[in-house]
Amino acid sequence: MRRIVIVGGGYAGFTTARELEKGLRRELRRGEVELVLVDPRPYMTYQPFLPEVVAGSVEARHAAVAHRRHLRRTRLVDGSVVRVEHADRVVVVRPRSGETYRLPYDTVVVTAGAVTRVFPVPGVAEHAIGMKHVEEAVAIRDRLLTSFDRAASLPRGPERERLLTVTFVGGGFSGVEGFGELLSLAHDLLPRYPEIDATELRFHLVELSDRILPEVTDRPGRWVVEQLERRGGRVHLGTGLESAVDGVVRLSTGEEFASGLLVWTAGNAANPVVATHTDLPVDRRGYVVVRPDLRVGTDDEPVDDAWAAGDGAAVPDLAVARPGALAVPNAQHAVRQGRRLARNLVASLHGRPTRPYVHGSLGVIATLGLGSGIFQSRGIVVRGRLAWLVHRGYHLLAVPTWERKARVLAVWLTAAVFGRDVVSLASVQTPRAAFAAATTPDDAPDDVRAAQDDAQEAVA
Ligand SMILES: Cc1cc2nc3c(=O)[nH]c(=O)nc-3n(C[C@H](O)[C@H](O)[C@H](O)COP(=O)(O)OP(=O)(O)OC[C@H]3O[C@@H](n4cnc5c(N)ncnc54)[C@H](O)[C@@H]3O)c2cc1C
């Protein structure tokens, strides 16, 4: 029996595993392969829903597609691969509990994605939240809701101003979508907070280059900036974040302000496991080098028994005429690459020829907040409510499994009637605080009281 180990069960890995499971039913002989998927998370994150999780339009749990529910013939390993030693056909697995161990394989599929790109800007590591994972999206939403609650009971002044100031760094897709959705949530909250005036909201989007959304052309890009600014956001183009020490944002323009929420959406970097802990070939940025059929290596130097796809792989884009073009790291590609990879892997096991991965982009689509969006496919640009509806329709069709589609649709329909939920559950971060408070008398020892204070501080 051949053991196929899939490293990472996100878009590309989850799709590969599902397709291989289908292959098991149709083409592969019983007992021919054993599928193993290693991921420290028990679910695939549907990242395009994270901006809507931020806004409370999609339930956090619905952006997570459970491996165990949808991968019935795959052995799931709860841990991280810390090294791929392909020469020995071994991955080193660090489980979430227990000792690190070596897991031998016959074939490896590397789909560990990318990580958030971080620059050594002082204060960022201490204060910023990323937006790649469900918990980050939930924390961003809870932080804004908690800030509204606290600001509403404070007199006007620096602390109230800080709480109502939000800064996003990075004007790519996730930054613009997250910023637009959070701005939209903040405006929706205002009627419920008569103590807070719309003019008190300070939403900053900081982008180093002179435009946002690099995937859309100039005019629609400018329209997006206008839309965000019309709703009270400030877009700082050609501006860098110099420092965020103690939560005080200092921009390269010299502007400085205290920001209660700092969200870091400055793009992707290679996953360190792939970039530096493997003997598989990687390019100068640390992405796995693959051939057009997604086998690792080059046409001249193919690597046997190794495949890769998704954000962590440098996949040639044959749909683009430019020589050397690489597929853009997005879900549209990752999911299709996962499918192609699985089919090619089965073909190669059966001695059949593989096929190159070719996918012409369907265009780009982004939400800018409830009821507003932008869609561009070549020369066609759709803006506003229609684009937002297309965005929702597209993602409803794209989110894997009927069960997820039904749950997401149910939340959207409920919200259309009753509005979105506006309660912060930041206290879930410190579940023992209430219990400790209930069981601890006022004359509790200092260390117990200090723990309670810390817990409350963390919630704040
Ligand atoms: C906020 C946001 C919005 C987006 N919106 C869109 C959109 O609208 N349209 C679009 O096309 N794309 C969008 N994208 C991009 C898209 O989500 C990614 O391109 C896609 O998820 C890449 O798939 P992947 O499988 O390569 O990586 P991922 O989906 O990131 O999966 C990687 C998996 O590997 C696991 N992993 C990591 N390291 C290890 C390790 N050492 N060992 C084992 N497992 C590991 C991770 O836990 C994860 O499950 C968005 C991204 C973000 C962050």
C-alpha cells in the first residue's frame, strides 16, 4: 500500500484529499493507497469569508470546513509538519500533544500554504492582529464591539479617541475587504450607540504603494478608494507604517495617532517549513518549485514522488502569455490546482500521462461592506450592490459542501430580516474569569486577584 502524506489541509490540501478519496472510489484499487493529512487545524478555513466574519455577517464556525466530517477515507493527523526529508521519504511531525515523530511516506503532497508577511516594524508584533485565520477575524470584530461599549461610557478625550481609531496596514484584497466590512459594521453600530458620533470614528487604511487592490485596474481601484473615503475611511497611499510602539501608529508622512485596533494585512510570505526545512527545491522567495503538472521540480530535474500546489508553490501560469509567469496565490487557483494535482497523482500511479494545470482567471471580486462590492473580469467592471450580490452568490457556490452552503445562506437570510448580531464575546478568551470571580472572596490572596485583573485586562 502506498502512503500519500498531504502536508496542510487548506484549500489545496483539502481539495486534493477529497479528489483522491473520489479516486479511491472510482479508479484506485482497494488497499492501493493510504491517505494521511497532517494539519494543526482540524478544518479548512474558507478565507474569503473572513471579512464577513469580521463584520458578523458570516458565523465564525461556518468559515471552517471540518476535515473529519468531509474526509471520510483519510487518516487525519493533528499536528504540524516541521520538516520534509524527501531523500528519506519522511516528514517530521510535531503533534499537538505527545512527542515529535517521523512519519514515512511514499508520496508527499505539500500544500501548507503561505504565512502572513511581517516586516520588523517596532510594536507590530506586540499589537497587530493578522487576518488569515478564523480566530483573528473573531478577535478583530470583538475588539471593535468592545471598544464601542467602552468608548460610549467615557467622556470625550484621548482614550475615547484611541478606542474609536482603527488602522489596517496593507491594501491588498484581504486588507480592503476587511477594512470595508469593519467600516460598514461600525456605521451599523452607530444608531445603537447614541453616545458616539459618526465623526468620532477614525478608520485608516495604510498602503505603501500608490494604489490599492493590485488585481484590479486603475479606474476601479480609484473608485474603491472613493467609496471607502465617502464612508469616512482615510486611505493613505504611498505611505508606510514606521512604528506602532504602545499602539501609537507613526506613519512615514510623520502623522501619528493612538490606534485601539491595528490589523496587519500586508500580504503573504513563504511558509518557513517549506522555505527552510525541506530538501525539496524552492525558489528564491521560498516557494516550492513545481512543473506545470504540479509535480515538484523542473522539466529537466523532476523530483519523484513529490507534488505541491496552492499559495506555497510557485506554479507556472500557462494561461498567461508572459514567459515565466506564475499563478497568482488565490483560492480560485488553489482549489483547481488541488483537483488537477489529485488527478495527475492518480494518473502517474497508473502509468498514464499527466496534464498541465491551466486556468484562465475568472476575474476578481471583493466585498466593500454590506451592500457594496467590486467585480472585474478583463474589461468588464461591476460596482456597488450588484457586485456585492455577485460576490455573495459566487462564494455561496464556491464554499465546499452543501452543508456549509445551507448554514451560510441561513445566516444571511436571518440577518436580512433581523440585522446582524452586535454583541462582543471577547470574554471567551478568558473563560475562567467569571468562575474565578464567583468563587473568590473579596479578601482573596493578591495573586488570585491579580489573575482576575489580568483576565479582565485581556478582555479589554
Ligand atoms: C482574508 C482573506 C480573504 C481572501 N479572499 C479571497 C477571495 O475572495 N478569492 C480568492 O480567490 N482568494 C482569496 N483569498 C486567498 C485564499 O484564501 C488563499 O489563496 C488560499 O487559502 C490558498 O490555499 P492554500 O491551500 O495554498 O493555503 P491555505 O488555505 O492557507 O491552507 C494551508 C493549510 O496548511 C496548514 N499548515 C500550515 N503549515 C503547516 C505545517 N507546518 N504542517 C501541516 N499543516 C500546515 C494550515 O493550517 C492550513 O490549513 C483570501 C485570503 C484571505 C486571508
